[in-house]
Amino acid sequence: MQPSSQLVKRNEDQFESISELLVLNPPKDDVQDGLSPTKVVTVDYRVFQSLEAALPDSITFGLQPLDRGKFDAALVFVPKAKGELNILLSYACSGLKPGGKLFLVGAKKEGVASAAKQLTNWSDNVYKVDSAKHCQLWKAEVAETAKPFELAQFMSTFKFSVNGEPRELATIPGVFSYERLDIGTELLLAQISAHADKMLKGRVLDFGCGSGPIGIMAKILKPEIELEMVDINWLALECTKRSCELNQVTASIYPSDGWAAVEGRVNAVLSNPPFHEGVAYDYQTSERFIQQAKDKMNKYAVLMIVANGFLKYATVIEHHFGRCDVLAETTKFRVYKTYR
Ligand SMILES: C[S@@+](CC[C@H](N)C(=O)[O-])C[C@H]1O[C@@H](n2cnc3c(N)ncnc32)[C@H](O)[C@@H]1O
């Protein structure tokens, strides 16, 4: 059990008289022993998959509209991406009864104390319930049910260009490259554009699509490709859907933890792959991604990625594919290309 779940557990008397409880953004694998939530909601597909078997009737992937004013209380785990918090709190408050209780729990190193300040946007009555295991549990009493939740309220757009033509992408707090194109991604897009004729054929996968710049550019350059875009984050997938609409691009957009949900083999893999998670670096996802990529690629399929220069991608790619070309390099980023 994660420390924040342990803190909830030791305060379970707070939840005893609550019959309709919403749990939002729980940690992976933590079933919230001792609580009986009516509904558990996550935007992280890994968390969804880890709890699906234990909570088949109550867990949902994504912020589907709540029955307004249904819940007596909501327990929100502080998200790793700071920008996500306001979205999660707005979502929770749209489901609370007038006078409902809003609990917030998280680790101090994840910024729970400053996150708790946001509770004052929803309540005049906010206080700390308990503090232990480097975590804090906060409580707010919310006088009125908030207006219905609409994700569109949190979305905006930013500009990018494909071959000099101005385009727009959707963006949302908590999703990578909020309000601006990432400079690593920009470097990759230039190389995709330069190599499009040779490598963009058949099934093309944008791994970790975020708000969608990579796949969308590939499809604009070569409309005949079958584009697939995967991400682990529901907010990213929703952002990508909106970006595709804005650019009149069709794609198959679906959740996948790494390659798990990608069936069969693809002809090209394009990515600015994830390399860290929250406060700690996580090389595992990327290493596993490269290792497994080969098995999911057709013969002569291309893998083109951009990554921070300090990550040891060249070695990993060479190890698995036998060669690795560096197509572009800045002080911070490198674009790598290989083929099967
Ligand atoms: C560096 S961002 C790139 C986003 C976008 N492609 C861009 O270039 O702006 C990496 C993306 O990978 C997603 N991601 C993280 N872990 C993942 C996993 N295990 N499987 C699939 N996607 C993952 C993140 O949610 C994030 O959107």
C-alpha cells in the first residue's frame, strides 16, 4: 500500500458514515482497503488495468460525466502532473452533494500542501485532518454542487506548422508540452518531414502521442498512411482526438501501456518517448519500449525517435537493431533512426 493510501486507512473513521464515495486518481494497485467507494476514476491506463479485476463494477478510465450531486464525499489523490489538479477537483465537485466533503491526500514531496491551497477555490472550510508517513490528508466542506464538468473548458490551442503551413493543436494542463510545441518534438518533426517519402508507409504508430503533433504531422504529409496514436493518459488521448479534429486527420487513437494494446506489426514508429515519471527518472519504459519495438515492426520498418542527449538510447538501439543513426543533434536533444 502506498503511504498516501496508508494515511487514508488510518483515518478511515472519516469515511464511515459516507454511503456514496468517489475516489479519484488512486495509486496503482491500491484497492483502498477499508473504504467502499461507489466509483473509482483514473486518467492513467496503468492504474485502470491494475485495479480493473478487483473493482470491475466501480472503476472507470477517464472523466466521464458524473451524476450531478450524487456523492457524499470525494477523495482525490494529488496528481503527479500539477496542472491536472484543478481538472480533477472540478470533476469531483461536479459530483458532490451540497455540503459534500472533499478530501485531498498526497505526499509532501509531491506538493500536497500547496495543492491543498486550491481547495479554498471550492470551500471556505478547509483544514488538515492528519499528517504522517510524509503525507497529508486535507478536508474541505463544499457548500454547493459545482457546475457540470466539461473537459472542453480546460482545453485551448497552440500553433504549429507543417511545411510552413499554420496549424493548431489542442492543449490541456497536465498533458506534455502544454501550450507550446516541445523543442525536442520540433527537432523530430523536421526529420520526419525530410524522410517522409521513404519511411511513411502503411501502418504508422505515434507512441506516447501527448497532444498529437507527431502523428498528425505524419498524416498531413502522407494522408494515405494508417495512423495509430497511443498514450497512457486519458487527458492526452482526449487532447489528441481534438487535435485530429482541428486538422481533419483520421487516426485510430487508443490507450496502451507501452506496446501492450498494439496488435500485429507496424511499418513505422515515431516517438518522443517518455523518460521520466513524476519526481524520479524512469528509464524502464523507454528501455522496454525499444526492446519490444522490434517484435512489433515489419521487416524494413523504421523507428525514429527524439530523446534527451544524456539518455543512452544509441547503445540500446544499436544493441537491439544492430545500427543507430543520429540524424540531428542539439546541445539537448538527439534524433535517432534505425530500421528492422
Ligand atoms: C515526451 S511526451 C511526448 C508527447 C508528444 N508525442 C509530443 O511530442 O509532444 C511522452 C508521452 O508518453 C506518454 N506515456 C508515458 N508512459 C507511457 C506508456 N507506458 N505507454 C504509452 N504512453 C506513455 C505520456 O503520457 C506522454 O504523453
